[in-house]
Amino acid sequence: MDSDRDRPGTADDEAGDLRSDTSRAIGFSDAVFAIIITILVLDLRTPEVPPGGLLRSLLDEWPVYLAYVTSYLYVAVNWLNHKGTFHRVRCTDRGLHWVNLGVLFSVALLPFATAVLSGAVQHGDRSDERVAVALYGLVGVVLSVAWLALYHHLSRHRDLLVPRVSPRFFAVERLRAVLGVVSYAVAGLVGWLVSVPVALVVFLLLPLFYGLSSNGFYDLRRWARRHRPGARP
């Protein structure tokens, strides 16, 4: 007598039917990233000033520019990380869709946190600046936790990955995600308790670090090999 596993329509078959290639997930994610970057730039408004006051007004907008550059870099790095991760994924399952949606949800919070931070710094109220910095740090923590969940899911479901993906890749990526949780939490606390400018500098440097270490430090190592003395062009 055939077991339930051999019969059509069983749980195993249904689980297999829930799997699909990555094209839809990547296409949807790319669209979300594009919308987020578009929303970020909407905070850059043309100042309404009398004749002769344009330069001063533009200079007074520096918190908006700083917040935009910081968050743009952060979104760009997340997009690069997303591409590097899904380049190693062969197919998706329901769990991967959910953790991917968690990453997109977290990234989508950045325009709100950016607008709050730039507005608070621009108005110069110390209490509001502390709250805004803490909010931005909290969003960074939530985003890092979302990436940690994504990497954990992929490390536990290696059948979703393309062949020859090193297990060490996701170990390094999880370490980077944990570092993000700690770094953004510390930056938020520093801004709340010690110094808002120091926290802003940390927020700017963190995307640069993650950009250099993107793709499991592979891109950085490849760049170093190409530029070491005696390397072939």
C-alpha cells in the first residue's frame, strides 16, 4: 500500500508547490527599493526665499542634505546586500518570502526616520534631536534584526541555495547583522545620552563600512588582490 508521501496532494507536494524561482521576489524587492529612494529625495525641497537669500537658505538646509546622503547610502548598501544574497538563492519558500518582507518593511521606515532626524537637527531643539537620533538608531536596529532573520533562514535551508555556496558566507553575514544591531543601538544611546553630532557621524560611517564589507567581504578582498603589488591587471 502506498504511503501518504507517495500520494498526490500530500503535505510534501503542497510544500513543494509553494516554492518558486527568485525572479518575482527580486523584481518586487527592487521596486520597493526604488520607491524608498524616491521618497527620500522628496524631502529635498526648493526653499522659498526673497531675492538675495537663496545661498543662506540653502546652507541652512545642511541637516536635510546630511540625512539624505546618510540614508541614501544606507538604502544603497541594503540593495547591494539584497542582490548579493539572492544571487546565491536558487528558489524561494514561504518562510523566505516572509523574512524578505521583513527586510523591506524595515528599509521602508528609513524615509520617515530621516525626515524626523533632519527636521529635529534643523530646528535645533536639544530634546527633539535626542529623540530623533534614538528613533533613527532604533530603525537601524530593526533593520539589522530583519537581515539577521533572513540570513538565519537561508543558513537553515540550504536546499534553497545554488550549489557551491560556502556555509561560511552566511556565518559572516550573520556576524555583520549582529554588529549592526549593536552599532545602531550604541549610536542611538550615544545620541540620547552624550552627543548628537557623534551619533550622526556614526550613522554616516556605518553605511560606508557595510558598503566596503558587502557580499561577505568578498568584494573587498577581490579589490585588494587586484591592487596589490605584482598583481595582474
